[in-house]
Amino acid sequence: MKIGAFGEVMLRLTTPEHLLLEQTHHLRMDFTGTGVNLVANLACFGLSSALLTALPDNRLGDAAQANLKSLGIDTQFVVRQHQHMGSYFAEMGFGPRPTQVTYQNRVNSSFGLSKAADYDFAAFAAATDLIHICGISLSLTEKTAEAALQLAKTVHEQGKKVCFDFNFRPSLNQEEGKKEQMKTRYEAILPYCSIVFGSIRDLTDLLQRADRQMLKTPQDEVSVIQAFMKEYGIEWFAGTTRLVNEQKQISGYLVASDAAFQTDPQPLTVLDRIGAGDAYAAGVLLGYAENWSIERTANFALANSLLAHTIQGDVPLTTRQQVERLLTDPHTDLIR
């Protein structure tokens, strides 16, 4: 199965050695984004992957495209236009100080200015079996929202699969009336989707499908999720839950139309948590592509996410062998 993704490529600028922006004159530069993280990880797993996006038509775009190719991503559908790339600064947290992300001018990026007519959706759909669409494209600009909806429709009409990640960012939707607008856009794309990444909060707070205060048990939440899935014909609904007890923990869940599974909580060791959710998604899509059970898929995906937390940078450069080793021999601390 060849898996593609539609989404923004961003320039990540990271302060070294856990320094604040005020403390450094040096920044590490990486090219990242939900789609990049996902298909790069799938390429590490041995799947064929491609990215549909727009990059600047300048040296910055050259560097970004070269980086995508080095990750094993098919870039033949990348559009080159305009002169700007959205960016963000990452100040890495330590102890009680959380990691802080500061976004910069995403609306006027090459991707933010791109419109449906700039892309060959039919060719991209024909060349792939499943296409992942990030929910951020629905909130970035009117043009990216229209493009995402048109792509989902085109993929669906060709009999291919659409995977949609809610990825709802309150920071991108603060204007008055924006949340209601986003609800309408999400409801417009969902009829074309077979796999959805999200949370019960997305269904209760954004789509207003239930009162979260009335959901007393995990089964209550599963019932709401499965009713949502049945309405839209969704095959799988997946995500992670973060827990804070004596230590930070994480678990993964995967819901099918007739079954649901949640992994045991696992302790987290965090070097860099940005992109770890994309690692979980990549594990789920690998399981879907290879017809695994929901139990095997969720356990693999969670192990992949655990490893991603220990890798500097957004892109989860994990292999199948590394994930399987963590699942079968979690106490290995030296490999010779």
C-alpha cells in the first residue's frame, strides 16, 4: 500500500541545550509538519509514501525538498510557488518548564496561499492507496480548507481511502465564530473518511455530539465514538491519552465499529514530544495497511510513540525492528 499525505511543510527552529530564545544566538533548522512526520516514518517502515504540498520557489524550498527526498518521501507532487515557508520556534522544556512553541506567519506561506487548482489531485489519488489529511489545513486559510475538502472528495470518488486527523488547534481558531465555522468544515470532510485520529474532546467540545460531563465510564466514551463512526461510515478511530500520576504516562486507543481496545499505560521518558502523536498515527496506518488486529496495531503504535518521545526533532525515524524490540524486550539498554 502506498500512503500519501496532504499538509504544510514547516521550518522548525530549535534553541540548543534547553536554552530560551533570549539566551542563544544559534538555532537548529529542521523541515517538519504532520504530513512530513507521518510519511517519513512510514518510509522507515518500508512503505512507499508521498507528500502533496507547496514549497517556496527559492533556495529554502530547494533545501526543504532535498530533505524530504532524504527521508524517503516521493516528492513528485510537490508544487513550487511563492517565496515563504511557515515556521515555528521550539524552546525545549526541562523539568517543570514545558516546551514552548511559537508559530510565525503560516497564513502567508506557500502552502497557506495555495489553492485547489494548484494541485493535481486526480493524479495524486491515482498514485496512492490511502491519503492522510491534517485538520490544520481546514483552519489555516480559506484556500487550504477548500483544497483539503476537494482532495478528500476526489480520493473518495476514486475508491481510495481518506485518513483525517482532527489536530484541532485552539491557537489557530481564536477569532469570534471560528469554532462554529470549523465545526461545519469538519462535518463536511468526515463523510469521505475511513480512518480518523481524534479524541473524545473533539467529539464533545468541537462537534458537540455529547455532554462530556455525562460520560462517566470509558464505555460511555466508546459508545459516543462508535455512534459517530456509524454515522459517517468510519472504520477506525484512534488516538492517545496522556496521564499524570507519580510520573507521566501514555496509552493508546483504537476503536472499530464492533470493538475497542486501549493499551496499558506506559511510562514516558521525554526528550522531545513534538511529533510523537504523528508516530502513533504512523503505527496505526501501518497496521491498517497490513491488516493487523486492533490490539496489535495499537500496541505497536504506542511503542512507536514512546520511541519518538526519545528522538530529537519532529520526524520519528524509527524502524520496525526498533519498535518490535521495545515490545518484546523493553529492558534492552545496549545494542552491540
